[in-house]
Amino acid sequence: MFQQGARMNQYNIYTNPQREMEAVKQGWSWPAFFYGCIWAFIKGMWGLGIGAFITYAMVCLLAELAGTDTLPRASFMLRP
């Protein structure tokens, strides 16, 4: 009947004021991890996407000003 060690996905059910329901899967999102702010923009999470982009730009800028070459260069955002 059931396989030993089989795992079932868990979902949260949300209802909006128009009484429409949507199931949202719980768990880790690999696309969100790898594509960060691009994923947030595609999903319509504008505030999160802008915040992630600004944070990334500031970290790159601070690393460049400190002379650390461990992060990608932020100069592509600062120079035309």
C-alpha cells in the first residue's frame, strides 16, 4: 500500500477575501535560492526583489571599496 520512507508534500491552504482558495507547497525553493531577485520579480514580490538587488549591490560595492576580490565586481552598475 504505502512505501517505506515515501514522503508526502505538505501544503498550506490560503483563502482571500473573495473566498478563492490556493494551495501553497511548503518547503525549499531552489529557483528562489539560485535566482534571488529575478525570481522575486517574476513572482510579483517587488519589494523583496528590489530589497535583494539593493542588498547585493551594496555588498558588492563595499567589497570593491575594501579591495576584496571575492565577490563579483560592482563596477558594472556604477559605470556606463
